Amino acid sequence: MRAESRYRQIARTLRREIQERSLPLGGQLPSEKQLEERFDASRNTIRLALGMLRNQGLIVSRPGRGHFVQDVVPETFYANRTRDGSAGLNESGMTGQMLEELQLLSATPDIASRLRVPEGDMTVVRRMYRFSGEISGSVSSAHYPMDLVNGTPLMLPEDVESALAVLADHGHRQVGFVDELTTRMPSPHEAGQLELPPGVPVLEVHRTDLSEERPIRVVETVYAGHSIRYQYEHGNMNAYRRD
């Protein structure tokens, strides 16, 4: 079996110390010179090890200051739990929700198939940023069939407390949803929007909300992979939540 490269051994040791919090979140790593002495390794080997940790999203390098442990703590997304007990969205720890833009767009083949409308039909799209502290945690685009939301507050460029409540008030109550989750590497635009370190993937979620008769909304959400923990719950959860 091929021997593990020296820089990989060093990266593995530092990764374990980060995971065990010997190197705390947001804390500064020892200087490259100190790491050379600790591991009896060349500067190039140390830089390869640090580059590996950086590409894994575990550390960030700040020119002139050094290397720091990534301080993003994953937020928990409770995929099937809301405050009123209905099926829907509830993000714990996400703050700073903001309506970024409202657009009228022709349905792409992907959105049209999920909404069961003809390709090219007009849809209302509400795009939102959500934040974890000061860091962008996700970007969501909610697509609505025009005939369902025409004349409702969802047509206005203003914050709405509950889009599903607006739909229910107009006769389209959500009774279920389908989630589709995929992971992939971000586009350059997404990497900039979400301020992603090199090597960090995104989690892409398509949620299709359903009434008794038809799909009523499709929400496309792209999460920073290192800042999200997706959790589903099913059945009696008393033992899980018991202190």
C-alpha cells in the first residue's frame, strides 16, 4: 500500500484538532514557522497541508495575518417542523431574512414541470437571502404560478410574513410537499454570493408545495455546504427531545 504523503498526515492531525476544538472556531493557527518546527517539515510541506485544509473549508487564510479556523457554525434546518405544526419551512438560527427582488419570469422547463404549467408560462419569483450572523447562509427563489398569486400581496415587492398563509387565504392551502436534495460545487456567482471558501460545496434543495389539487409553489434554495445541517423528524420525538 502506498504510504500517506507527509502533508496529508499533517493535515489529518490538524483536522482532528479542529474537530476536537483543540484549535477553537475562529482561532488562529500557529505560524508556518511554528508548524515547521512542530512537525519537523519543510515550509512547502506545511503549505500543502494548509492548502488541503483550506480547500476542505476548515480554515481561512488572511494575508498578512495568518491562518484561522473557519468559524461558521452550521445552522439546523428543521425540514418538516413549523411553529404551528403544519408541513412547511422553519429555519433555526437564520437571521436577517430579506426580500432581495421580485420578478416576473417565464417558466423554465424544470420549473414548469414541477409546477405543472406550460413551459414559458409567466411565473412570479420572489428571491430571498438568509443570513447566519453576518454571513450569507442561503439564497432562495420561490416560484409561483401567476394565476394563483395575481392580486395578492405576493405580487408586491414587500416582505410577507407567511407566503403559505397568503395562498391559504386565497383558497390554496398547502397539504404536503416534496423535497429534492442534491449536492454540487457552486458556480462562481454562487461562491461570491455565499462567500464560500475554496472547495466548499453547496446543498441545493427543490421544495414543491402542494394543495389538494395542484402544485402551488416551487422553492429553489442553495445553501452554503459548511453552514447548514438538514434535519427531518418522523414519529414520536419525545425521547429525542427529552433533557
